[in-house]
Amino acid sequence: MTMKVLYDKAVINAEGQDAIVQIEQSLLNRWNLKKNEQIVLIAGTNQVQLVVRPIPANEPTLVISRHTIHHLALPALQFPVQMAFDQEKNELRIAPFLSVLTDQPFDNETGTFGKLEVFLQEMRSFCEEKGFPLYIHTFQTAKVEGYIQGFWYTGSRWEFGSLPVPDVVYNRIHSRAKEKSIAFQNYLSTLTAQEIPIFNGGFLSKQEVHEILVENEELLHFLPDTIPFDIEEEFTDFIEKHRVVYVKPSFGSQGRNICKLTSTLEGWVLEHSLDIKDTYLFTTVEDLFRVLKINIKHRSYIVQKGISLLEFDHKKVDFRILLNKDQKKSWKITSLVARIGDAGHIVSNLSRGGEMQNGMEFLRSLFDEREARRLYKEVGSLALRTAFCLSRKRTDLFGELGIDIALDIEKHPWIIELNSKPSKAFQGSYEKFRPSVKSIVEYMDSLYRERMH
């Protein structure tokens, strides 16, 4: 007979005796356990051997002692928690313990994680409905030696303390410097040694992404010509070939530090994404390259062919597609929105004064129904192919991606940018939980189950 892992939800009560676990009868029957049998109760990397005793209860219940609670570093679990019983090993695992890794500092005055708080609370609430304990931690406090220091929500506030080592980690660190630090690399090594999956680690370099995607013949037609900003001769050839080019930081985000160069009869006009009023004229390529080099210093930048973007009321428009992996680890579109830039700006990013609108509604405002549907489908399909190509070439795990696609004046789509840490700002309607929250949690559960089997 093939033994299997059985998943159930149960309430945990801490009024029991040491070395004993009392289990409600319906669970005993389902797990085929008898009185006085021994099982191993596991949370994170800690475990304890307990003797089984039946207990009458109105719902699936486990009763264990406060000593056991302390040994396993269990928080106050005020909701039915998922458990996995391995019939072959007689192991009962309280899991998955999910955790969000962040560098967003906890604000002691407000008792929140600032701008991430709404998203984290929504994620925590959905996890509770699923029976998954969720907590927040930083890699600076994560020793991952039996326990981990993190923030657990008690029902009224976040409390800092010892918690079980997570079964899956969702990386929301927003600093590339922190991800490159020795402390973070040591943290990653510890997770790897314990085979704990972490996803959405690593920032995507625009140059690396271009090099990956350009190898895919299906995507070539949708990639603007791009080179690294490095050698003056290559830069000269490039800007003489294209009337408009953009100079962008390889690891930039939110439309910061982007320069637009436009070729004119007098020379090259430079505009900056932070300054919509001033423009600068360079009569020689040598002067232009020198000034850019001085300002860029040793940072990594790319030079990209400018696209004659579709505009709305003289405002630049592109589309941000949020994609998530589902429980089968297949990419799916979670949202597709139009980002309409502020008049006069060279970028459409929301942080630069732009606004967001439902993608389909925006297309309908410009085109007839048939054409709007065609373009919506084309943009979405291109985003899916792009996500699939990238995740197939990279060895690290991605559970979500933000992909920016723009239409030119001929309605041809172009892949502009990929973001492995997409913003948690959301516009749209949803009854209780935004679609991305559901997708992220379900993906984490699938990573946990894959690890267990």
C-alpha cells in the first residue's frame, strides 16, 4: 500500500501535558493513529517526540503543552493551521510557515512596516484563511539556527520574537547593495544548506535581460536595439544610427536617472527624467559622451533606441503587466494596466507624475472594441512569452515579474523593461484580496509541497 502525506487544518491548544499530544478523534481516524502511539511533531527545523492520546472536541484539534510550544517556537496560532501528516514516518508537520524577507524598517511609533503594511496585512489575512502561518523577518536578524527572529501579528500588533525557521521565503528586499552584502550571502547559504526555497531574489540588469531575450528569435522583433554604455566609438555609431536614444541605468527603477538624446541639425539635445524644463545642446559627440561619462561614473548603464510611443493627450503611454506563477508553476497574467505619463515628461512611471488606468478600458478609449481586444491580447501574450523565456534561462526562482511593454505609433509592441520586485501599489477592484496576493501565497505553498515530496 502506498503511504501518502495527508493535509488537514486543526486548532492548536496549549493546555496539554508534557510529552503528550491529544488529538481529536476524526483526525486520529483519518491519520490511522491509535492511543499511545508515538509521533514526531515538527515546526520549521525543530521537532519533538510525543505520545498520542485521544481527546473529545467539536472541531479538529491538537492539544500540546506550553513546554512543547516553547520548544518548537510556535507563536499564538489563533486560527486553524494546516498540518501535514506523513503516514510512513509518523511525522506531523505544522506547515508551511511562510515568511516575507524585507528591508523595510519597522516603525515603532506607528507599529507598522510603513508603505508595505497594507500589502503585508492583506497577505497575512489570506494566509490565515488558508491555514498558513506568516511572519516578517530581516536577514540581519535571521540566524536560521533552530529558530529565527521575526515579527508575528498577534491580532492587534506586530511582536518581535523567536519563530520556527520558514519553509519558504519571499524576498522583498529593495536594495541591490544589501543583496550583495556578505551578511545576505551568508543568509542565502544557510537557506540553501537547509533546502529552504527563496524566490524573487536578485535584481534584473537591463543589459543582462536584453542579452537573454535577444537570443530568442520569437522575441527579437519586439526588442529595441540596445548596447552597454561603455566604449565611445560604439556609442557614436549607435546615436548616429538612431535619431532618438535613451541612456538608462542597468539597475534603475521608477524612471530615475534616464536621459533622452535627440539628434537635431545643431547637434544632440539632452533631456533628463528628473527635469522637464531644462534641455542641453551638445554640438559634438565627444562632449556629449564626456559629460555622460562624468555623471555616470562607474555605474552600469545601457543605451537604447528610442521608440515613437503611442501617446494620449500628448502624454507617453506604456503598459505594466504583472505576472505571477500559479500552483502549477505556470506564468499567468494578474493585472495589465496602462501607465499614462505626465505631460512633458520623457517617461511614464507613476513615481514621475504618471497615472494608472485599466489596460482594456484605456485601449477601448482609443480604438474600437475589436482592435482594443486584439492589442490587449497581443500585449499580454508577449508578456507571457517574455516571462517564460527569462525564467527558463535563469537558475534562481521567480514567482512574480513586472513587465513593461509599449506600443509605438504603428501599434507595434516593444519590450521596455522587466522588474523582479514589482511595486505593491494596486489600482482596481477586488472583493477581499488582490489577485497577486493569492498567487504569491499559492506559489509559496506549491514550493513547500514540492520540497516535501
